[in-house]
Amino acid sequence: MTAQDYRISINQLLDQVGDNTVLETYYEILKNVVKLNETRIVGYETDGMPIPKLQFENEVIAARERVVSREFISHDNLAKQMKNW
């Protein structure tokens, strides 16, 4: 089954559940799975600190926004700055 097939099947099964406690339990399980996925380590900083998935995604979005708004330094200007380091 594909992910979409699973989603459809799960929704069909959930529609048949009338017990609020069961629904709440499955809701909490799924919420924790999503949270674990967001905190999953996807890389490491140069100092060895882990980078969680959500932090990485947010940093990519912020970097893209800086590029779109032209808030970056050109290669030539960086080369000039590096001479003073």
C-alpha cells in the first residue's frame, strides 16, 4: 500500500470508532510520532552539536528567504573580506 492508501484506510477505520477514549489515544500516539520525527537528528554542527530536522528545515527556509530578498554577500566581496581576516 502507498502512504495515501494508508491514510485513506486509517480515516475509514477512524470513522467507525465511536469511543472518544480510543480516538484520543490514537491522536496522542500520532502527535508523538510527528513530534519525534521533527526532533530526529539529521546532521551535526561543526562543533558536534546535533541538528534536529525541524531546526534544519527552519534554517533552510530562512536562508532561502535571505536569497530571495538579496540579503547575501557576493563571492567577490567575500574574497575581499577574507583578505582582512
